[in-house]
Amino acid sequence: MLSAIFEILEKEDINLEWWDFPDYLLGVYVEVDDCKIIGLKKGIDKSNRKLKCVLAEELGHYFTGSTYKSKNPENYREKIEISRKEYRAKKWQVFYLIPEEKFLEAIRKGITEVWELAEYFDVDEEVIRFYIKLTRVRELLKGGY
Amino acid sequence: MTFGERLRHIRKKRGLSLNKLAELLNVAPITVSRWERNQREPDFGTLQKLSEILDISIDYLLGKEDAKIGTSLNLEDLSDLPDEAIKSIEEFIDFVRKKYGKK
């Protein structure tokens, strides 16, 4: 899965750099002067799972065009705008990491706990929690499996 | 990127066909195609409509935009970056601008 992500990075001409970001900042996607760069927090590569999740989220920013100016929001409207774009990138991330049919397959196998699903898909539990809250996924589950 | 290239890039990102975008703008598809090939330019009003439909700033379309970012955080609130993070991102942007940028 990680190699698939690296293939996308290569194909889309997105560069990777490592940086000393604060602990809670795992990655940043930057578009500047027509170049695309993903900055990753140093040390994150110690966990393949984390690296995969962060790269997928950054790719979400790229593929959905959800980017914004690098400054604090000046008003409530800007704040909402940033949240919306981060949400859109996250949504891309989770459906990339967990395609719907694969998710249903897991459920059918009786894998239903958050931690079990996280193990099964080799992603953070946070990704699973975000995923199962999405309307599209709830509808999917309602439809029977 | 030229105006036309940026327009095509973002139109595709939004999953809009050339015909669909033309329809939304109430112009002929050939007009959109000419913009994307840099043979014509849209007027101010159309530029504004383009920015609304594509959900992108006019600055971006005109190539006047500063660095744009997206983040991956370990924090619950996605919009409130601490100042320390903003500073760190700014430093990172300076670094990549020097390494990859034209300026």
C-alpha cells in the first residue's frame, strides 16, 4: 500500500521533504511556484502505518484541490473554509485507504470493532472512527451487507 | 502554469467536463476550450463566475497566489493552528521555495 502511494507521488510529480515540525503537525502539503511538495515530520517514517495515513491525507489535499493560504484565519468565514478543505482532504484519504467494498467485506467477516478494523486495514483508529461517521458509510451499512 | 493550464487543471480536479463548465457559465464549449488553450480570455464577470463554480480564488486563476497549504494534524480542531505551527510551516515554505521555486 505504501509503495502504491509512492507510485502516485512519482506519477503526479510531488516531492517529499522531511522537516522538524511541532509534534502535532505530521505533514504539510505545499503548492508554491507551480511545485508540489509534501513536508513530513521527521521521525514519522518509524511507523509505516502512520506514514501511509499522513501521505494519503496530503494526497487528499492535492487530488481534491483543497488548499488554503498559510496563515491563521482572519475571520469566522475563513475558519470554516479551512475546516471544510481539511474535511474534504480527510474524506479523500479514508476512501482511498478503505474502499467501500473492502470495508463491507471486512464487516461480513465479522470484523466490526474499531481496533480490529484498524488492524485489518493497517490504519490509525482515528481513520476508522472518521470513516464510520460518514453518511456515505452509514448508508452503506444500512443497506445490509 | 498559464491561465489556460490552471483552468484545465482545476476543472479536472473538480470532475467537470468542458461541456458541463460551459453550460454552468452559459457559454459555448468552444469558448472554454479557447480559454484553456490561451487563445482567448474571459471577461471580469465570467472570471468571477469561474471562481465561484470552481471554488477557487481569482488570484489562483490569474497565477497571483501565494503558497497554498493543507495539513495533517494530530489535533481535533482542523482550523485553529497554533502560532508555532504557522511559523514552522512558513519556514518550511521558505525552504522549499529556495529549493524548488523559480523565485
